[in-house]
Amino acid sequence: MPQDFTAPVLSNIDLGHRNFLLEFAAADVASATEPGQFFMIGIPHADILLRRPFSVCGVPGTFDESEAGRLQVLYKCVGAGTDLLATLKEGARLHVLGPLGRGFSMPDSPRSRPLLVAGGIGSAPFPALARSFLAAGIIPRMIYGARSAADLPLLDWFRKSCSDVLVTTDDGSHGTKGLVTAPLADLLAADGKDTIVYACGPEPMLRAVARLTIGAGVPCELSLEAHMACGFGVCLGCVVPTRTGPSGDTGYERVCVEGPVMRAERLAW
Amino acid sequence: MVKPDLSVALGPLRLKNPVIAASGTFGYGTEFLPFLDLSELGGLVVKGLSLEPRVGNPPPRIVETPAGMLNAIGLQNVGVDAFVREKLPALAGYDTVVLANVFGETEEEYALACARLDGAPGLGAIELNVSCPNTEAGGMIFGNDPIALGRVTRACRRSTRLPLLVKLSPNVTDIREGARAAEAEGADALSLVNTFVGMAVDVDRRRPVLANVAGGLSGPAIRPLAVWMTWQASRAVKIPVVGMGGILTARDALEFILAGASAVQVGTANFIQPDACIRVIRGLEDHLTSRGLSSIREIVGTLETGEGRRS
């Protein structure tokens, strides 16, 4: 059940290159928050009207130093809302609504081998998810792509927590020059058995990942992002085209309620 | 201390307080159950309904703008029949007035939709949407033309015994013309305003931000425009007026009430603060108490204007 509460900022760490890790107190909901769910966060008395959606990055236990009753979100400054958020110091107040939406599903089979595919700030929901796998004794693999070396927040954390982190950058400033789809295609072709892909990043990347995984018959969950006003299903602003009918009829579903995590084959892109 | 009386009447419709959740911002009501007790609301207007279900416009559908937001949802809805069958029963246990917002492409569609809603258990009133700016089917052709608006009001009036509100478009030269036309054809009350047509441009991509190009502007940005139109409309007709446009707080609601609104609708605020309506109700109660007023009805339309000001 989501809650609407006022929360103090506990820390707002500048990770460099306009990426920030924000920690806030959420005593009543932190332990009930699932990887892939999100929060609507607003700043009281700001000149910004609507709250903004943020995937939960860390739940209690995700980061070594994280304590009970606290949550973390990872964000990049991309506009007026996030620019203002970046100015907040410890003790500042947030209007928080959540947890919201459907998160990632954990695989049914113990043989399943999760593969995280992140594009830049799209890595945001994966620390909490990776920690769930680690807690279940599964070490996830990862492909982490970005425009350049500057756009790979928490890369060191992922290197410690995942196996075989493959990095790609558009400009070749870190890892292999190119897109995440190249190593993903190789990996699915060579060693796709029992793989489950979890992807989050820009929409063109998600479309490409969906095509590849559907083609390879590999299950894939996508964490989607959309502009939304409310976060709980009433504004209908955040819809994506999906196959909703039994015969594959297309319609629209809400990222905030039916998502933000959806199976790749559900999207009618 | 006796609690002040917040109850109001909109023609035959009695509300326990003057705060109604606005159509398109309150889903089908049940989405708000985690955040508030629906029984505390004066009323709620569900998402606009058409005879047949509609999928709505392609995304992007919304964008924040200065002190407001543009939306072009395109009247996505489950249709009148599914509403009566699946959505309305879920509201049966709550002590509030449920209003169905209705739109169509033709007079006949409006009238048929009203007829199907007539007698639906638990439905308190119908609000005609003749003012959605985002679809060809949104009734804007009726909202822009007082004669067409009068005709569609008459057709619906004949199709239902439920109290009938007509929701006016602000995208007109003179709000009073539509107000008078709806009154003349049997509307029990008016609600105004719907959103103003607007547009935002993504300068980097050289494209409109919304896939629909234009959208409806709501939020505090439109409040002074809406208060002005409420003032004008309430002086042009004898039937009650429900004011709306960017109400976030009780003080905002009081602007409309003093300007002539018998009740108000809270819209965009529901997105920002899911219990916004409750906060407005509490604020109105506090306002009356602190001024020693026993009823909200005492202050409706009591705006004092100086001699010689334009009316």
C-alpha cells in the first residue's frame, strides 16, 4: 500500500557528471519496497507543480552502509525538477508518495541466470535487484552501456556485486566502443540458456533489447520511464502501447500501475 | 463549538460540502482509496465516458508548464456500459455524490449515453462534457457554439431524470453565451472551466512536446482566468455554478465561491496531493469557524466590488 509522507533528506551524494544518489527516511515503507518499484518525489514550496517519478535504487541492505528505514534513489540532472533536487542538503524535506507500481519478478527456477542490461542512468533500479539475487545466492551478470565514461554511475558497485560486467560506450571512452546490443546478441547466441534479461535505459535501447530477447526466446523484463503527473493511475499521462487483448489487440497501459516493469513481449512498439 | 454547515445545493442535487473531485483527475474514484475516505467528499466526477470505450491519444500525453500542466489524454475510457457494470458498483458503499462525465461525437451519442446512465444504481448526476479540447469527439464543437450547446443540452435533458450539469469550455469569446444556452435548455447547474487549449514546444527537437500537438492547460496558471469566467457566468444565469481552475487550497476555492460559485471542483491538485480535496474541505471549515460563519452558503457570491467597476 503506497503512503504519502514527508521525509527528510539524509544525504544527497554528488557522484559526478550530474549524477546523484539521494537517501531519505522512509521508516514505514522501506522494508515493503520491492526492486523496480518507484516513488513520486516533490519538493515543498518549489516552483515545480508535479512530483517526479524515481525508481528505487537501494532498499535496506542494498548498500553495505544502508540502514533500516531508509531508501535511495539514483538520478541524473536532466531538467528543472532534478536540478532543484540536486541542490537539497541533509535535513531538507521531500514530499514522497510510494512505493508505487509493479517491480521486477524473481525467476521461478533456481537455475535461472539473471542478466542486467543498463543504459546510463537506467542502472538506477539495478542495485536493489542485484542485491535480491545475491541474497538468493545468485550472482547476476551485467552489460552496462552509456554515451561515455562519465555516464556510468555506480559502476564500481556493480563490478563488486555482479560477475562479468561488460561496459560499452558510444564514444569508446570506457569499455568497448558501441551499444549494449552487440555484447547482448553475442551473449544470447553463445550462452543464452536459462538467461533472464532485465533491462532499463533509453527507449531505443529497450526496443532493441526487446527485439533481441524475443528473437532468442529469452524472457525479458523492461523497466520503463514516462512523464507522469500522479504516479497512481489516474492522470493516464504515462501510457505505453501494449498488446492487451487475447488476440494481441493493442491498447495503452499505464507505466505507473501496470508497470513500470513490463515483459518485453507485452510492448507494442 | 458547532461545526459550520458546508452543505450546498446544485438545483435538485444536495452535497454535504462544496468540494467535488474533477473529471479526468480522479479516475473512477477507487484509485484514491489508499489516500482518503471517499465519503468525506462532497462529490466526485469520474473520467469522461463515451458510448463505446476509447483508447485515447498516443504518448507523450502530458507535460508540466509554468504553474500548470498540459494534457492530451484523448478521453481514454472504458465506455458507459463497462462503467455501470464494473466501476460504479465499487462506489456504492460511500456516502458521496457520484457524477458521470459524458461526451460524444453527435447529439444522439450524448443522449444515448445519458439514457444508459439514467437509473444506474448509485449515480447522482450527469456532467456533460462539451469542452474537451483534445479530441475531435470531445464535444468542443458543441462547446464553441451556443446553439449546438443548447441542442445537446436539450437532447440530454430529455434522456435522463438525473440532475444535469453542463461543463463549459473557456475557449470562447464570451462564457455567458454558452451559460445562458445551457440554462435555457434545462441544465440544473453549470461547471466551469474545462482546460484552456495550449501548446508547448521542444526547442531542441523542434517538435511539439505532446504527440497531439495541442493539449489542455490546467493548474494554478489558469486560476485568475477561471475565477473571472466564474464571476461572469454566475451573474448571467440563475442556476448554480460550480467553479474550477487551479484550486490547490481552501483559499483558492474561496476565490471562486466569493465570485459566485456554489461549489467547486478540484482537479490537477489531485495529481500532486492525492488528499487535496480533503485539505480543501478542512480549510473551508476552518475559514468559516474563524469568521464565526455558520454556513458556506452565506458567502456564495458575496464579493464586494466598488462603485463604477466593470461588471
